[in-house]
Amino acid sequence: MFRRFLAVTGLTLGLALPAQALDLDDMSKAERDAFRAEVRAYLLDNPEVIMEAVSVLESREQQAQMAQDRDLIAANRDALLNSDHSWSGGNPDGDITLVEFIDYRCGYCRRAFDEVEQLVDIDGDIRLILKEFPILGEQSEMASRFAIATLQVAGDDAYKAVHDALMTMTGPVNETTLRRLAEPLGHDADAIIGQMQDEAVSDVLAANRRLAANLQISGTPSFVMNDEMLRGYLPLEAMLQLVDEVRTQ
């Protein structure tokens, strides 16, 4: 459509040139002014062209972003899937692996919590990996340090119980509230709190931050589903649909 428009405009301007050869730099000022007037008149008569062009541009940008994301995921696949410091649940042999970067003080992470749990339960063939990625201040980091320390001191089941409790707890995160959270779960609060500032915990946070930077992830929740990057919250229905799409690729 636009090439035809350029050809018509070229004839209007008295330029015996094909559309693809039209060069605005070679026009005189009068020719450029006339061309611009023709463009303006055409767009006013056909405003839908603008929306069509915007849609094409957005589609191209989305495709380019998806291709870049796949390259980033491929380059960081081992750190995503095989690190020895991240909790892994769901189906360990699932055909889909969902990696989630989380912050316990993030409202959208809390909103996504139940839906991710439902997704894993409903599907039954998804492996879930959690990456502690505190970005919302001191309380976020304290919560993540407590969760990582729990994993290191008490193991996978204890971590998952603490993770679930941190995602649903209200009020501030401090040593008192963390003790209150740990004790009903039967965990050794002293041992866990004593581990929180250990270098091993700091190393996990540093590794997760490097990985997030390599993947160009700056917010939470962020997900990697096989070769797809999902930046931000998605409702359960959209995630189920994406799972189906990933399986048919």
C-alpha cells in the first residue's frame, strides 16, 4: 500500500521514479514540501494506515525481543536449570521447567503465588525452580536470606514451608517475626538466623543477581518457561495457555 502511495506521490510531484528509488535527500525544498503535504493528506484520508504501521512495528519488536530472550536463555541455561543452591519442586521429570525470580515483598509475586501453585498442581508435568531475587529493600533481602538459610540448614521441605509462609505473611520482616514464623513450623530458628549472614547465603544472592543481569531481568515476578521469558505477572489462564503453546512448539 505504501509503495503504491509513494509511486502515486512521485507522479504527483512530477518525478518519473519507481517508489523504491524515491530519495527525499535529492528533492528540492519545494518538492519535499509537496511530498510532505501529500503524505499528510493521505494519512488524514486513511488514518487506519497509522495503526497498521504501529501494529507491524510492535510485532517486529516483539519478535526481536523473543529471539533475543531465547539467546539469553540458551547462554544461561545451566545456571537456570542446574544450580545446586535453588529449590526445585513439582515434577522433576516434567517436560516443562518453570523458573521464577521472586521477591517476598513484591505484591505481584504474592498475587502470582497461588496461581503458580495451581499451575504446577493442575498440570502435573511441570518442574518449578525458585530463584531468590530480593530487589525491594532491606526487608526483602532479610526474607530471602532467611529462606536461603532455611534451605541450607534444614533442607527442601523446610524451605518450601518457609517460602509459603513468607509469601502470605503480613506485617514487617524482622528477627522477631521470622522467629514467630519458624517456630510453629518446627524449625530451629536460632540455627537459621545464625546462618543468614553466612557467606554461603551471600553467594547464592550474588549468583542469582548475576543470572538476572545476564537475562536482563530487573523486576519480579519474572519467569523462564523452557525457552520463553515472561516478565511480570500472568493470570493462571494465560499461563495455562502458554504451557500449551510451549508444548506445541
